[in-house]
Amino acid sequence: MSIIESHNITLYGGNDPYKIVLRPLSDAYLPYLYKWNADPEVLYWSEGDDVTSYPPEIVHQIYGGSLQETLYFAIEVNGETIGDCRLQRM
């Protein structure tokens, strides 16, 4: 069973020299998510200074939500995965 419910939407953008692609987040990206969510510096910029690490169980809760409200993407620049983002209904 998958942890991350994926979708089939890929978004392309960017200007030369940068090629930016938002790819559907899937379980294949879990190693990145574990690494980023265990890095205090990454979390400082995304969560503030009160969170220093999220264990895998919390990562599963964060990214394992329903696609009805939120679409998760891996951000790639020039073929390198550099982060993740989400689009959600407001």
C-alpha cells in the first residue's frame, strides 16, 4: 500500500537557463522527504524555529492526506529534485 496518494498532473515552467518541473509526489520521493524533514535548517525556513525534526511517522501523516484537498509535487530544477510543494483548495 502506498503512503503518498499520487496524481497525474505535471506542471512545466521556468525560463532559460532554468527548467522547472513540478512532478506528482509519490512514494519514490520518500527518501528525500525523510531527509528534508529531519534537517533543522530546512524546517526552520518552512516551519519556523519551533520544529527541528519530523520522524518518518509524521512525514507519512503530512504527505499521506487525501488528494481531494491537496496535490503534492516534487520540485525539479534542471533535472535535480530540490524540494516539494503543494497546491490546495482554499
